[in-house]
Amino acid sequence: MSPLLEFDNVTLSFGGLVAVDRLSFTVENGEVFAIVGPNGAGKSTAFNLISRFYDPVEGKIRLAGDDLVQHPSHDLAGLGVARTFQNIELFDQATVLENLLIGRHRFRKSNLLTEIAFTPFVRDQERQHRHAVEEVIDFLDLQPYREKRIAGLPYGVRKVVELGRALATKPRLLLLDEPASGLSVEETRDMAYWIEDIKKQMGITVLMVEHDMHLVSSVSDRVLAMADGHKLALGTPDEVQSHPAVLEAYLGAGDTADREAAE
Ligand SMILES: Nc1ncnc2c1ncn2[C@@H]1O[C@H](COP(=O)(O)OP(=O)(O)OP(=O)(O)O)[C@@H](O)[C@H]1O
């Protein structure tokens, strides 16, 4: 069986700078896979290549064996890929419920005329969207916030809503861009529980870019460490954290150490 996602010798340059350098790795169905590395390592660029913001100059990216580069980025939801963003991207003036319903947009099969007529088909479709969204609201304990506007919500809650919006599309591959950034230690622990449940209860494959090594080692099956666009190490969290090349790249750095020192 093909891996869910495959990077095969992928290169991307910005002018003279090689941001991703002949990078190969696979993400298997059902795993939580993390990409780590110091600033500028190429993690976001790898992520943005999957999101189809860029075309690789060399190499192949495949989703379940299908050449992803043949698809524009607006096809991704239909292919079962959803993502969150480092800087949360929600509609601030809309409620939590409305934001999650927007996440269901790809399932709309009606056209404007049938919607105006509000046919039984449209009504039934609307019911299904609501049902899927209510499931996500229950799953992420967002019940107290469902009618609240995003603008008034604390950062940590908005981060969970964004996760919910991605989940509402029922993806098979969920891309999380720094899910712990800006979260407190307690909120990060909650995020780790969500990620584990997303994998175990929903069976969704998770690929994340993350700096917080506590989160990475508590939830990831495998970790890819990058530096200067290329692979430093790939393996279990323990294998990667004790790899000499990784220790060297991280020497004297680390958000986790900073956070622990601050506590
Ligand atoms: N759009 C762009 N144009 C030019 N250079 C870019 C662009 N995006 C990224 N780069 C450069 O490519 C390299 C890799 O950047 P990237 O953002 O992928 O790193 P990263 O590992 O995600 O870093 P961080 O942890 O700081 O987010 C960096 O040198 C960066 O300056």
C-alpha cells in the first residue's frame, strides 16, 4: 500500500537560497508525524509545498500515490487534506459555529438556484453539515463557545476552533502548523490530548511542524529533523532527540528549555 504522503527528492529554491534540498520522507496512514528543526530549516516551506503554495523545482510529492503537483491548492480539501495556520486564520466577526460550517463548504453540492428554492435536498444537506459540525463541537468541548464571535475569544480557544474548522472537513491528512505556538503549558497539554484523540478516535493522519519538543515527543510516532533544507535525522522521538547531528543543530537553543527556565 502507498504511504499517505510521500516526498521524493523534493527541492525548492528562492532565488539562490535552497529552502528544501532533495528532501525525501513518507508519512504513513494513521501516524502522527512531526517536522522539527531550528529557524530557517525549511519546515514551513515543506508544509507550504504540500499546501500547493509552491511548486517544487525538482522531485515528486504524492498523496496516496497521486501526484499532488497536478492539483491546485483549492483541490486539497476535496482530496482530504486540511490545515491550520501558524497565525490563526478564522473569520473574526463570525461565530464559532459559522466558522466551522465554512469548513464544511467543500461538501456543498447545491447550486444557487436550489439554495434559493431551499429544496428538500438543500435542507437535508444543511442538516448533514450541522450534524458534522456539532460532532466536532462536542469532540473539542467547544459547546460553551458555539454562538460566540471569534474576535472576543481567548487565543487558546481560537486555536482549538481553527483545529475544529479543519476537522469539520473530515480530512484524511491533517496539517498542523505549530499547534502549540502561543499556548500556555496547560493549553499545550490539552492540545496533545486532542492530537492523540484525533489519531486514535478519528483515525486521521497528522503531520505537524512544531518547536515544542515536549509536545512532539508526547504525541509523535515519528519525527523528521531538518536543518538548512535537508534531513538531519528521521525516527522515533527518542532516536531523533539523541541523534548527534540533531544535538549539534540544537546546541544552546530550544523553546522547551526556555519555557522550563521561565517556570
Ligand atoms: N517566500 C520566501 N521567499 C524567500 N525566501 C524564503 C521564503 N520562504 C522562506 N524563505 C527562506 O527559506 C528558508 C527556509 O524557511 P522556512 O520558513 O521554511 O523555515 P522554517 O524551518 O519554517 O523556520 P521557522 O521555524 O522560523 O518558521 C529560510 O532561509 C527563509 O528565509
